[in-house]
Amino acid sequence: MPNPRPLAIEYPTKDLVAEAAAARLLLYLGDQTTQGRDVHISITGGSLGTGIWEAVSQNNLAGTVDWASVHIWWSDERFLPSGDPERNAQQVFDAFFEHGPVPESNLHVMGAAEEYADQYEAAQAYTDELSRYAEEGHSSPRFALSLLGMGPDGHIASLFPGKEEIHLEHEGVVGVANSPKPPPERISMTRSMINNSDRIWFLVAGSDKRDAFERVWAARDQKPDRDGLAETPASGARGLSETLYLISSDSLPQG
């Protein structure tokens, strides 16, 4: 059965995208954590990937979530030393997790540069950690939700246009070299692992995203082919039950 058709919800500003996404996230997690089972979500970096957690920290609905049941995974990371302000995990820790209610054992952070010889070794370690929580037949837990950003070039996680990593079909975590966006060394889930998600919510804001979003939206009813993925990796991310774009007005095509 094909994945449901993606939907887009427009908000006037970037700040409102973050606030709406935070409220939606907290309501969803509040419902999910009442069911007596662990809930796994995958998150990303970037200004909106961090902004949503700043909004969560200020929302009273955060108290309705059983955070002890929530496991946090990262879809990608910059291979830098622990504590570096450019690391996705550090940005989110500063926004919410450093003093937030999620148990430390539930925060699954990708390896840092002082811990591993290179990004490939760190990627293998994260693959191994994911596999410990995996469902039968998969290499990771099935994510209840994956939060994704999208770059102006249409990249997701650290899967960039024209790079071979976007075409990998296996569920896993890979080391990335020569990233077109600094730093050059990164770690990323593959597209297949990201897509092992019940829901994928894109957080998109800024006029620089307009062209990439127009390409993604034009291809929403098609299975992405190799050329489409190479041009716009975001076109290949689809949730199993929902794909949602929470998008600011300035990211939408004009006219």
C-alpha cells in the first residue's frame, strides 16, 4: 500500500512554525506515552530543529508527556568534539535536554570526534546502538515520528544532492566525507532508516527554501527516481502513515 499523500500546513512566520510544531509534538507524545510502551523519535538540527525544542521548553503541555518513555535519536550529526556548539546534539541540549525531563539513558547521541577514530567508526557504533532497539526485520526501532529540516539545496539530515549516500537502500548509519556544507565530516542515517517512521514532519522556513520545496511538492505523487533524489534528497523522505510539511509562507512558491 503506498504511503499517504503528503500534506502541507502554512504558517505566517518561522517562529510560528516552531511553536505550532512544538504544540503538535507535545500533544502527540502525550497521547503516545499513555499506552505503556517506549516511544522512539528521530530529530535533526538546524535553526528550526533547535527552535522547536526552545518552544517545547516554554509550553505547559510538556508536563503532560511521560518523558521516561521517550527515546531520542538523531538522524545526523557533525563529526566534531563533544560540546562543540556546531553539533546538532549540543544545540538541542542547550535548548531543552540539558535540564529537561528526558532521562540521560534515553538520549542517544551520535559519537563525537574525540571518541572515535573517524566518522565511519562513529557511524558503525550508532548502527549497533540502534540495532539493540530494533524491531524484527529492521536495523532500528520503528520511529513514531521523525522531525526533519530541509536545506536550500533540498538536503535532509546529511544526505546531500549529488552524493551517493542518498541512493543507499539499506537501513543504517553512514559516515559522510566532503560534505558540501561544513564541516566536511558527518554522520547520517540513510534514507531507508529515516523512512522507517510512522510520521515524518518537515519543518521548513525561509525564502531560500522556496525552490527546493517547489520541486519536492511537484513530485509528491511520484516515487522518486534516481535523478530526482540526486537533485532533491528531501523528495525521498516519506512517513509510513503521514508526511507533513509545517512551512512558513515565505517558503511557498509565489503565484
